[in-house]
Amino acid sequence: MQMQTREHPFLAAYIRFADSLSIAVARLMAVFVVFLILLIVHEVALRYIFNAPTIWGLEVQSIIFGTLCMLAIPYATYKGCHPRVTVFLDTCPPRARLYLEIVYIIIFLFPFMVVLLWFESREVYAAWRIGETSTLGAWEPPLWPIKASIPLGAGLVLFQGFAELAKALFKVQLQHTACYKRST
């Protein structure tokens, strides 16, 4: 990455920042996983040992799990674990795989995340404006903070997606540079 850092310092800094942000959010979500496990154990113990379930336990578990799912996607994108057609990609040579990754990011990842960000941001605003609350239990928390994890996750995936696109383009640049040096 030394060549790219010299030639594209802003992009290299952006990639480092996006990767660091995805890792930091993933670490925060790991804390929430521990909290979720403790909450589930607590609820199970209250329900089956003491026959006294809480009125809020299942709803809080659902909220935390949904938030975890949405905010872990940027890290999955960073690690290359997001869904894709690996059966097809595994049969391709590395260079073709690299170009297909670029096409995937531009044609599928970006448009889907932009649409998700746009429409879910509107949903969050509408939930906030009308004071929408949950109807799953007696607790009835406001829904806009819960719904906000969807556009936040989509925005973070877009942010990481641009970094992944830059990494892929850097790899293409390296391949072209290596081919050029061999041919001269």
C-alpha cells in the first residue's frame, strides 16, 4: 500500500478511517452481544425458574438484536463476509474476481444502500414526527431511535463500501503497474 499512500494520501487516509470506524462499531456491538446474552439468560431464569417473566425482556432483546444486525454489516463488508455468489466467484481467476468485486460494489451494494438509507431515513423521521411507539408489550418505547439503526447501518456500509471500492481500484492499479513493468 506504500505506492498508493504516496500517490493518493487522501484516499489512503479515508480507507484507514473507514476501516477503523467499522472495527470500532463492531467492538461496540460485541459489548452489546455480551449484554444481549446476559439479558436472555436473565429472562430465561425469571421465566422458567421463578415463573416471573418481565414485561420488557423480549422486546429489549429484539431491539438489541436488530441493532446488532444493522450495525455489524459495515464490519462484515470490511472483512469481505457480506453475501455474494461465491460459487461463481470461486471459479474465476483472481483478476476477474477483482473486477467482479468492483462491479458488485457499484451495481449492487451502492444502489441498495442508498435506497435503504433514503427510505428508512424517511421512516425514522415519520416515527419521530408522530411519536410512534412499539405495540409489542406494555413498555411501549418510542420507535424512532430503534428504526434509526437501519439508515445508520446503511450509511456506515456506504462509507465502508467506498473504502472497499478504493482498495479494489488500488489493486487494479498495482496489477496494471506490475504488467507495465514486466512488458518494458
